[in-house]
Amino acid sequence: MSETNSEEFIIQKLQFTQKRLNLIYQKSPLAFISWNREGDIIDLNQAAEELFGWDRFELENRDFISTIIAEEDRDVWRNWKNDKLDDLPRDFVSRGLKKDGSIINCSWNNAVIKENGSVEEVISIAKNLSNDLEQEMEMLKLVKAINETDNWVVITDKSGIIEYANTTVEEITGYSKEEVIGNKPSLFKSDKHNNRYYKKLWQTIKSGEVFNDVIINRKKMGIIFIQNRQ
């Protein structure tokens, strides 16, 4: 391969790599915002537009910190920018500011681009944590409701190993959650039902249907009790 052809090949490879990186940048579900060492926004991807509510042309040359970062967290970012821009944290949580003025919790990663040893550009990558927090709060509410209900709630894996038991199970059976979790529901078996009964129970549950029947179980102290199982 001649020197000219070799150079053309290298240029083509670089162009292809550039296209690939640009595609990743634009199509990523994470918000990418590029800003220079003066703090001015250079570019952002579609995910950043959607997350913060700005059009990229509205943000060009606007100050990144005062536009994108919530007021309560700006001083921390400004300290990094003014003193240790090349030491920007790689992974941390900070509040972001949307165009409509609403605040969102974000996880940030910062990539610093240097030229001749000097920082020329920062790419700040944000992930919206607000949805995760909302889902976590809803899950906590659900767990609280399940734990406080008067109904017996036991959750098992596909093998029938108990992964969760609510407070009512403890109160009725006398077993602690620690004693119940990791065991099978046969822990409560009273020997008042035959194998055909339990086979029907598990077949119904595994098929995704609801099992409705009266079941006779045994407490930790050996006392028999009757439940309407659903």
C-alpha cells in the first residue's frame, strides 16, 4: 500500500469512527451536554433537549451552570469550574434545572477533554433520577400497605421458596419473618390435606390463576388454624 493510499485509509477510518461516535452521542438515552472551559454550552443531544426542555439552539453559548444546574448546587459546580476543572467528579448526584423551572435529581458523569495539557471542553452526562425515586416511593407505599394488611401475604419464587412474608403471617403462625423466609410454605403444613390437594394448589398458582379454597395450617406451637386461601 502506497503512502497516499495509507493516508486515505486512515482518514476514512477516522471519519467512520467520528460518525459512529456522533451517532452514539445523538441517540443515547442519557443526556449529553458539552461546554467549554469558560462554561458556555457548545452542544447537546436529543436526550438532553427532552430532559431539560430546551432546544439546542436556545442553549448555544448560554452558561451551563446557571442554565442547567439548580441554584442550590451552583456554587459547588462553580468552585470546580474555577479551581479544579480537570478534577470534576466523574460520578455524583446533583439537582438539575428544567426550562419550566422545575427541579430534577440527576446522576452526573463528567468527561474532561484536554488539548496540550489544558482543559478545552467538558462533556457532562446526566441521568434523570426523579423517576427512579418516584417509583421507589410507590414501591415503599405498596410494601407498607402489604405489610400492614390483615390478610396473609406470602411471596415465593418459582421453586416455592418463600421470599417475603408480611407481619400478619408472623402474628398468626408465631414464626418470625427470619424463620419463614428461605423455607417453603410446607412449613405450615398440618397434614390435614392429601397430596392431590397440594398438587392442585400449585398447578393453579403456576398457571397464573387464583386458588380459592379453605386450607388447614399449623402454627409454630402446633396449633391448627383454618384459612380461606386466595
